[in-house]
Amino acid sequence: MDQSERQMDQSELFELYEELRAYVGWDNSDADRLAALKPLLEPAFHDIIEDFYDEVARHPKAVRVITGGEKQIARLKQTLQGWLKDLFSGPYDKEFVERRFRVGQRHVEIQLDQFFANVAMSRIRGRLLDALAQHTPDSFEDRDAAIRSLNRILDLDMAIIDIAYQREFSAREQRQKRLATLGRVSGGIAHELRNPLNAVKTSVYYLLNAKNASPEKTREHLQRIDRQVAISDNVITALSRFARLPVPILRPVNLCDLVDQALDANPLPENIELVRDPSDSFPLVVGDQEQLVIVLGNLIRNACDAMPDGGRLTLTCREIEPEVDSGPARFSLSVTDTGCGITAEVLPQIMEPLFSTKTRGLGLGLAVAQAIVKRHDAELSVSSEPGRGTTFTMTLNIVEDPA
């Protein structure tokens, strides 16, 4: 995190702290009461600190985070002494809040369970209230107001420590997710590239070592290398497309042309029947034709993959009338197959990046399709029943004034 990001984080934290102070009713009179309490309670700080660490020593799960022995305990006692003085003297500004936030961060770093931090604050609160009862003279004005001010500052401190735990745990979870994603990506790339690279390697070995190889055999291996390079290039293209998906250029798109283009780029196997319903009454929709061809092509290929033994692929087009004052009319284009279907357990994950039900494939096709459709202010939905097929439906905005 650079300095500017750190300062932005400080400002955000202090804004939250100010909001919390307003919520508990903190004002300048609270700071004045705490300043008046400091000389009265400071003589009790030593006993409070000793009591605190004596209690820590009786709890193995708490003491396990203290790995530096007596020297570390001595340093921690000095830190707690400073924390207590800071508590009563302020000023309660950005720097104060950041110091309190670092306490929570340190607790997370040493892997102190959050409930121990909570009960530790409870113990300190109890000892401070005991000291207030024992060490302040009976003539001390407005003792009840002083107790409220002490409770408010301790509650605010606990809130900041809790925020530190939440942010650190969230950051750690994000790091773990990134590492898990990196592992899946690496595994997927390795799986997708290893086979073509092995095929290239064996063909190169043959071409380098074969004696008196015929022109036909040489051509066969060169063509094999060319095919495997194309496969590898497709993997890299899919990754690049997902990582740097361009902003769509929205224009009127003729859906009939779109369907024809997608079918030309993704010809159906001979054992799959195509049904277009209706066949030619497609309206103009708002979209980027090049990107929508990618979406439709992915859906067509997935449908064909789901029907290895043949079946029927149906393209269904329907205009969706808008509800009152709900925006422009929309048009749905559905791709339905009669394949194996998708189980209810898998269906919610089917459009997640790097998720695939295929033995080969990075699991980026539907993720790319979903990302493109979202950038069109459109929708991509799926319904399926195992053994009876799957339907993907893309819903786009119709051009309001084609002229």
C-alpha cells in the first residue's frame, strides 16, 4: 500500500470513528472528564497492568501468542501503559484512531483470537471502574457522567479493534482466494497447454531424428504441429479475452445476421438438428455484434458438447413486453439443447470463472459470455434438467427507434 492509499484509509477510518462517536453521544465534555480522571487513576495503572498479565498467564490459549518470554511481556506491559495514558489524554484525532487500529492489527498478526481481545477489554474496563470507585474523592463532581465517558471511550476503542480484525480477516480471505484462483488458473493452463506441447515435442523429435522420412510423413507432422500451436493460441486468446474484455461499442444489431454469423463460425455436427423459432423475424437490438457473436458462439458450442451422440438445438426468439414505466422493450434469444443437462448442485456455479464440467477446458467460455452480456445492460440466464437438456437465454434491449 503506497502513502496516498494509506492516507485515504486513515481518512476513511476516522470518518467511521466520528460516526461511531456521534452514535454513542461522545462530545468534548467526555474528553474533559477523561482528562480530569487521568491524574486520579494513573497511580492505579501499574496494578491494572500486573493484574492483566497475571490473568493472561492463567490461560494457555491466550499466553501461547507470547513467544518472546519475559522480555516480550515487559515490552507489552510498557505498551499497555502507553495505551492507558493515551486513553485519558487524547487528543482523539486521526493519529489517535490509527494507533488504536494498530492494536487490533497487532492482535490479528499474533493470531490472538478475537474473543480474547473482547474479554481483555472487559477486564481492563472492570479494573478501571474499580479504580475510579476507590481512588476518586467523594467530592469528585458528576461521578456517573465520568463513568459514562469512560465506558464510551472504551466502547469506541473496542469498535476500532473489531474493525481491525474484520479488515485483516477480510484481507487475508482475499489473499487466500487470490492464491486459490491462481492455483486453479495455473492448473487449468498447465492442463490445456501440456497436451499440445507434448504433441509438438513428439513431432519435432520425429522430424529431427527420422531417417529418410517421406514427404507425406513430414507434412503430417508439420500439420500436427500447426494444429497444436492453434490449440495453444486459443487457450491464450481465451485468457486474454477474459482479462482485457473491451468495452462494447453499442449499435443496432440485426439478430438474424448475428445468428447466421454465429452459426457460420460454429458449424453444427451432422448428428445435430437445428430448429430456428421463428426463422426470420428478428428485431434490431442494442449491442456490439462482434462481442455478441462470441456469446452466442459459446452457447452453441456448449449445446453441441452436451449432445455428443446427437440431438436437437433450438434457437427461440421472443419479444418481452415491458411492464408499465419499466423501460424499453426487450428481446430474448434462447439456445436449447436436448443433451445431458446440468444438476441442481452445479447449476449455480456454471457461469463462474474457471469452473467447468468438461474434462478439457479452462471454464472461461460462459464467464466471458456473462461478462459481455452484463456490459450490454442485458441478462444471461440458464435453466436445466438432468437428462432433458439445458436452455441459456440472453435478453437484450430492443432498439427503440430503428430509424
